[in-house]
Amino acid sequence: MTATPRLRFAPSPTGPLHIGGARTALYNWAAARAQGGSFLLRIEDTDRARSTEESLRQILAGLRWVGIDWDEGPEVGGAHGPYFQTERLELYQRYAQQLIDGGHAYECFATPEEVQEGREKLQAAGQRPMYDRRHRDLSAAERDALRAERGPGSLRFRMPLDQQWTLPDLCKGDVSINLAELDDWVMIRPDGMPTYNFACVVDDLEMGITHVVRGEEHLMNGFKQAVLFDLLGAAAPQYAHIPLILGKGGKKLSKREASVDILEYRDKGYVPEAVFNYITLLGWSFSGDQDVFSKQEMLAKFRIEDIGSSGSKFDDEKLRWMSGDYIRRMDPAELVERVRPFVGEAIPAAVFDAAPGLVRNAVACYQERIELFAEIADKVAWVFADAVSFDDQAQKKMTKHADVVPHLAAYADLLESSNLPSSDPAARAAADAAFPLPSKQGAEPVAEPCMGPAALEAQLRAFCEERDIKFGHVVHPVRAALTGTTAGPGLFDCVFLLGRDKAVARLRAAAASNG
């Protein structure tokens, strides 16, 4: 890259940001950042009937959530604005007049029915179905007559005919076509609104765009735009038309296989850095043996030329795994803050503020067991609830052996007389600080300032030995009684999390309900 790179993402605010759009934005952003260039955000809002403020807000929020910022554009400004196409109409009209004066554009008055009729005739004759150029070579008098009869027409580009054109592409290599295969495409509609190809060229030219990374469905548009740049006496940006994102079956990704709105992944609790990481891999590889990497690591290696030439399959299961991998790598204190918006009533706000150590320990116990932030609420709810209900497996554990009830009652008495920390969140700060969970296997029992998981395990093992009880006959019913389920963190982490009052109450309640 010789000139300072300037790349852009130019969405239409007619719907939310989806996976494909996010990847396009990400690759343009990465190419700009990797080369010390600028990344612009431009809003192509000429479809007035479908463009909405809500869609614009969703797009901006989606980009920011996934970790993409911009140097110029909406809410940022810049020297090449305005960044909304509907605010640049005078500029398009000026360029249109330049093309008319140069003989590169003409007014067309064909009705939609006439255009379709011409397409069908060409197709029946074995030719490429397109606008039949019926108004390409009208005389001035003929145009005046049609304008008087039908009103203003559309402005069409006069495509050079019978000319072989080669489009250099950073992803596909050189691609060639005879320009006669391309339409005399509409530049400006009768209502004065520019079409995509025309406004895109004018904006890219005026904004100094040097590189354009976009989906391969725009390849034919690349030819149209490159020819227009040439006739305007300017060099086209370097194009890279990247492959489609595919579904698991190898076909174009469907709405059933991926959320339409990138913000749905936010609302489901995916880690945004993981989504960024995963989308990056849908066409580009960091290395053969490393899928998880930071933005800084990516930018140190990213080149447009390294984007693959074949489609990549979207795998929601791998995305979930990657989200879980990011969670497992987080500092527990950071994880607490990031799950906070997702806990709902599972962790009362007052507890979050009054007992950060307890919350940290509860969340950390499930750090290896969740893939999405939103999964934490159901996992930790038993810790902060006043009581629990038992699932089917837990109920079976409490009734599997005839002597479970007296064991639960006796263990409750034992805990009540122990120095297990209190269940009061505000009163146990020192204890939660002294015993960061999850506890390590085989840690030495600690007596002060209170009993921790290792001491609790030693206590229960001694309890079982004194009464000649099999350890497993007590452990599983106790877990069920305390948590309402048979799965979760280590049992003695659970006992420690609940604290003395709650643990004793739940053991006695379970004994009473099964006695």
C-alpha cells in the first residue's frame, strides 16, 4: 500500500447489522488499522422508504458492541462529510451533469414494463437478459418529446461497448469481462435519488477511499464502478471481493443458522471479543494452530491479500465454544462486572454492592461451566435464594438410602456449631476474601478466620468415619439438599458459599420433607 490507506463500511439503514455485514466492516477496519490508515463509516440511506432511525441505531450499536470504531462518520464527524448520502444530493447532481456533458450518461424514459419486455426478448434470443438500451441513442428532439409525454426519466450510464475490461482484485486476482455484458445501469432515478453504484463511486472518490473490501456478490458492481472511475479521470480503489459466509450445508448462510441481528448475540450473553474473533476467522486465518487471538495480535498479521478465496462455514457451536473460552480466560473480577447486566433477580443488586467477595466467589465457581454471560443467572440463583426446589435427580439422591434423613439432620447440627461463615452477605467479607473460590483440590484446612472448603471436607469425612457411613451416601444427598440439583461446583465450595444459616436451614428442610 503506497498511499495512506482509507477504507470504509457503508451500510444501508434498512435493517440491523448481521454477521455478513459485521465481517465486511471488520475486515475494512482491520486493513485500515493494520496499515496505520483511516476507517470511515458512511450511511447509504437513499432508500427513503426502508431506511429508519431504529436501523441506524442498531447498526451503530452493533459495530460498537463487536469492537469496531471509526475515525470519520456519524457521531464522530470528519473532513469528508456529510456521511449520509441523502445529505450529499447536490454533489451527485454535479457529477451527473459532468457525465452528461461528456457523453457518458443519458436520460431514459422506458417504463418498467418496457424494460422487462426488452429483457425477455433478449433472453428468448439466447442473449444476456438486461435493459435493451432502447433509449441510448435517441436524438435531442426524441428525448424532448418523450420527456413531454412521460415526465422526467432516469439517468443511465452509457456503458462502453465491445471492450474487454480487467478488474484487479486483491482476493480473486485479475478478473476480465466484456463490457457489452453489462447493463446501461441507472445512475439517478426519476425522483432524483442516486443508485448504489453511482453514489458509491462519487463518495469513494470524494472521500479518498483507497481500498474496498466487500462481498463477492458485488463483483459485477466492481466492474461498473471501475469503468465509471475511469471515465471520471480517477483511479478506482483497490477492490477485494470476499467469499460468502456459508451455512453448515455449504449453502449461503440462512437466518435459521445465524441471528439476523448481531445485537442478538449481545442479548444472549456472548462475549463480544469472542464474536469479533470468530467472525475474523470466517475467511481469514491467524495461523494453522491458533484460533483464539487478541485484536492486537490480529492487526500485527492482517493483510487483505490473505483473505481466502473460498466460502467459510458458520458454526454456531464453535462460536459458543469460543465465547466460553474467553470466559474461562477472564479475571474473575472482570467476569463479575460483565455478567452483572445478565443476572436479573438471581443476585440482588444490594448483594452485588454489599458483598463483592461473595458474588465473585459464586460467579468464579461457574467460570469453567458457562459459555455465555447470560447462563450465570440460573447457575448461581441457588446461592442467593431463600430456598430451593429440587429437580428430579436431586429428589432421587435424597431418597436413595433409608438413612439419608438422619444424616442430613445430624450434619445440620454439626454445621450449626461450627465456625462456618455467616450467610449474611455484609458480615462475611473477610471470609470471602480469605477463601477465593473455586477451592484447590487438597488445600490444607484453615481454621481462621473461619472454616473454608478444605476444612469443611475434613470435617465431613471425620463425621462419616465416626458413624461408619459411606462418604458418598452423605455427599450426594447434601449437595441435593443445598443446591436443588446434582451438578455444580465442589460440594464444600457450595457449603461455604451458602454460609452457616442457609446451609443449616436447607439441610433441615430437606430432612423434614423426606422424613
